[in-house]
Amino acid sequence: MVIRVVRGIQAPSQREEWLGATLGPMPEDTVESPDTAMEGGRVPESAVLAAFDERDLNLVNALQINPRASWTRIGASLGMDATTAARRWQQLTASGLAWITAYAPELATIAYLRVRCRADRLAEISDRVAAMPCAFSVERVTGGFPLQLSVAVENLAALDDFTTRELGGLPGVEEIRTAVNQHVYVEGSHWRPQALDPTQRTLLTDPVGSAPARSRPRPGDPALVLALAADGRRSIADLARDTGLTETTVRRRITDMTRSGRLVLRCDFAEQAAGWSVTANYWAQLPAPAIDAVGAALASWPEIRLCVSTADDSNVQLIAWLRNPREGVLLETRLQRDFPDLRITERQLTLRTIKRMGRLLSPRGRAVGYIPFDIWGRKPEQPSR
């Protein structure tokens, strides 16, 4: 059966009927799904991506601002009823076009690894690394280090064990460069497509109050993070059942941890469907006294998805989402003009994102699987109530 790409659908009822009938959960979809019509009723990926429109981007933007807001509140900000908002989100997640991930930065040591390997082993190594829980993002890129990883491990000793034994032991790996994260100025959970107007954003923004003090991780926190990780909108009842915590404790901890920044809820989407076709990676050097000022300034640039300082010869890493390769030249020109002390030492374009924040992605960027990043490598400790 050949599926026709439907364009220009305006009436919500028509579009939702097509999505529900055509997309569905697509259980047979895999990372290898080709961008062509398939026998047996499988929907081509081009048709799925074409289904993502401006209203979906608005919904994603709303959930980036307030990932656990009620559907009533989400719908009110977007001019739709709660049922429609919930149904549209279910369609996006079922088709792998958008998702919400939860993670706790304080529970991990983060590092960025560049891997040089034999060309004939690159595909195999990519697949094996993507299956590792601690490698939460995996990309194939241009340049001399064709594989780039972001990893979350328990501590520096665990990072050493991972690089020397697990990654370094893979046949075909020739060189590994490790940059340990020192400070994050902006990352993917902060990035916004700016699809909503100021009034809509205000409707979704909670009143600013005094943030609770950052407490040490408590027993039960890792279990709660793991239970919430794959779906940041899971119900309080489901989370309490899976963690053994009471519903009151779950609700209080999520509020406390998100307000203090100890728990991050991140809404991602298939960026190619919305027009961001290029991911540019930059490694740069800055004098240490200038890093904080430059990092704070870059956090407000709309192109920048990631800006971190690292313990590496290149002590700054930047990642930008761009509409086309030409924008990379313009971005570098602006960087050099605004920050004369910044020297770019390496630059790569992402050829394929294989995994992002634990989500396995298809060649066109749709989520087709999830591997929890259980950095402890063991069953988390029993929770306390």
C-alpha cells in the first residue's frame, strides 16, 4: 500500500483523523525504517515528519516551558480545549515526533568523548555504544573523530573505567579524547523555538518564589528519577507505585527537585520536521577569566543548544541548531566579532544523531526506542518515605 503525504490540512478534525488512522503506535517501526512507502501498511517516515506542523511546535514549546502543567492550562495557553491538547500530544509521542525526558544532573559526572576509530568498524561501534546506558547521546560527525558521545557516570573513577575498559576495549577504537563537564551555561532543556508569544508564555510560567535549598540526594531519589526518566508526564500514582514512595512524597519531591534545578524535565522533538536541519559542534579555547562572561552571553543566543566549560585543552564546547549550513559561517563570524578572545579549535557537523538523552532515533530524527541511563549499574537503594 502506498501512503500519500498529506499537506495543507487545516481542519483539526481532518488532521487528527488522518494522524490517528495513519500513524498509530507503529510498533514495527525501527531505526532502519526507509523513507519510502512500504508494503503491509507501514507509514513512510517522510509522511510522519510532514505531519508535524506549526500547532505541534506550539504544543512542544508550551511543554518546554512547563512540562507537567495540566492539559487544561496547556490548552488554555494555545487556544484549544484540554482533551484536544492531550490527544495531540499522545499522537506526537506515539509517532516519535516529540517526547519528555527527566534526569538529575547532580547524580552524575558528565563528560563529552570524541572517538577516532577504523572506518569499517564505525557503524558497529556506534550501535554498540548506543546500547550502553551511560552513553546518553551518540552522534556521527564530520572531522577526524567521527563519533561523539555524551556520557553520564557515577564519578571520575567510573568514567576512567568506561573509557579504558568498555569503550577502549571495542575492536576498532583507536583514540579517545575525554572532556569532563565543569559548568553548564545552557543546554537542551533551556532551548526554545520561541513559537509562543509573551502572553502565552506568561500563562504557562509559574510564579517565581524562593527556591528551596539544594539538599543532598535522598534515599529514593534515584528510583524516582529512573521511574520518571522515559516519560516526564507520568502520573503521580504510577510513580508512587513504581518507587514505593507515597503519592504525597512523590509530588513534594518532584516540585522540590525541579524548582531547585536538581531534577530537569526536558521536552525534545524531531528537529528536522520543524526545519532545523543542521547541528554544528564547536570546540573552542578561552582564557579562564573570560569563560563565565562569554558563557552567560551565549546562553541567550537562539542558535545555541549547548554551552559548557570543560576540563580539556579546548575548554569550551558549543552546539548549535541551524536551518542550513550557511548559518554556520554566519554564526562563526558573529562569535569571532563578539568574542575576540575565543578561538575555535575544532568544528564538526552532525551527520546522524543516533541517540539523544537516551532516545534511539531514526535517520530522520524520530524517537524509535529508549534506553534508561541507569548510571549506577545496580538496583537503586530502597526509598524512604
